[in-house]
Amino acid sequence: MTLVSERHPVRALGLFAGAVLVTAVVGSLFSVSAGSTYMALEQPSWAPPAWLFGPVWTTLYVMIAVSGWLAWRAGATRRELALFGGQLVLNALWTPLFFGLGWFWVAFAEIVVLWLAVAAVLVAFWRRSTVAGVLLVPYLAWVSFAGALNLSIALLN
């Protein structure tokens, strides 16, 4: 798939960064009061403090964008890039479901689908570029943790 001319890889990196930025912005629009909402919820004893989510997601978003770009540079197919885009959409949907609507069980079901999508992208990208795949490992780990936290909060609330 030709996103931009292969002679302009920096432009392509900008496109991947832009797509991830849109995902982050959508999430942030629905998480303005997430910290106070999160603190008001009954949580498991192992729940992280609210301040941790911002730095973790910022780091993960950078890694996700670079992973997509590296996979593209390594010849990712249209299907693989569509899967990458699909997981970004799923990522963006979780925050409105959980924080915006308070639909903890729907958000949990959605995060299970997100986990499957991230795992599929990780495998596809790993085949193209080991580094692209490795960059998604922390993302899959965090989504796993977030899924467990989501389930715990749904059970407790």
C-alpha cells in the first residue's frame, strides 16, 4: 500500500503519528474527568494511581506509531495496515464506553476485542519487522492489564 511516496518516509511517519494522535485525542475528550471518576470507583487493591495512565499511554502511543511506520516500511499489506487502523478505532472507543457512558461491562467486552486486534497486529507486524512487533508487546501487556482492571471494576461496581 502506498501511503506516501517511499521517497518520503518522514511524511509516512507523520501519518502514523497523526493517526495515533487522533486516537489519543478522542480518548482524552472523554477522559477530562476520568481521574475523579476513576478515584470514585470501587477498585481492586492492585489498581494503579490515576496519574500513571497519562505517562503510560503517551509512551505506548509513540511506540504504536513507530511500530506502524516500521511495518509499513517493511512492506505491510493493505490488510495489515487496515488491521492496525481497526485496533486504533477500538482503542479510541474504550474510553467513551468506560468513562463517558459508564458501561463497564460493554467496555470490558470491547477491550477483549481490542486485545485480539492488538495481538493480531503484533503477529502480522512481527512477520514484517521484528522491531515493529516488539514495539507492540508493551501495548498488548498494558491492554491485558487494563482488561483485568476493567473486569475487576465492573465486578466491584
